[in-house]
Amino acid sequence: MSPSPPPPGPSRPAAAVNAEIRALLERTRRQLSDVERLEYEQLLREYADAVRAEVVEAA
């Protein structure tokens, strides 16, 4: 499965992205392949963006 860029528009909530990260790591239960590593890194970036957006909204 190749990683795909996040959909345009508002980002998903941090909790949703975090759940996807957890599912990826639970699914693999081993060292990540190169493709999985790319997906993981993309999810981490999306998660960081979502957390920043939520902090800005709360302020």
C-alpha cells in the first residue's frame, strides 16, 4: 500500500490521525518496510499539523 497525501481542505482531528498511526504500528508488529515508513512519516506530519491546528483553534 503506497502512502497518499492527505486530502485537501481541513485536516483530520489529531485523534483520528493518532488512531491511524496506532493501527499501522499494531498491524505491522515488526520493523516497518520502506513503504510503511513513508506512510508513518506522512502520518506523523499530518498529526503534527492537526495538533497545531487544534491549539490555534483553542486559543
